[in-house]
Amino acid sequence: MKKITYFYLQSCPYCKRAEKLLRELLAQPRYSEISVERVEESRQRDYARQFDYYYVPCFYVDGVKIHEGAADKNDIIKVLESAL
């Protein structure tokens, strides 16, 4: 399985929604083995600057940007499916 890197800001309402959806989906057997590295952008600035994105939430799968910006359930599913 491929690794997901998830960039977020703790105070971002879009990130809170994405995190809720991500947790719900990761609880499903199909996605339960997927590894997600969570990167809080304001706390890990040097690491976050190595990636090319502007909006959070932002998801990379094995270093390839899959989604950037506000995300709904279908967007999160697309990210998880990319990691399988």
C-alpha cells in the first residue's frame, strides 16, 4: 500500500471536516491498513515547504498530489483508493 501524507491546519474548518471523513473511512475494513502521515502545517513548516501546495487540506499519495482544498467524502475516497 502507498503512503498518504495529509497536510492540514488545526484551526481550519475544512481540515476538521476532512479529518472526520478520513477517520470514518479508515475505520472501514477496505481502508483500515492504509498509513496516513498527518502534517500540521504551522508546526512542521520546514517539512511542509518541501511540497507544492497552497490550500489545506492537501493529500499526497507516495509524493503525488491527489487532492488540494475543501474535500467531501468522494474526494477522500479518491485519495484512499489511490493508496490501495
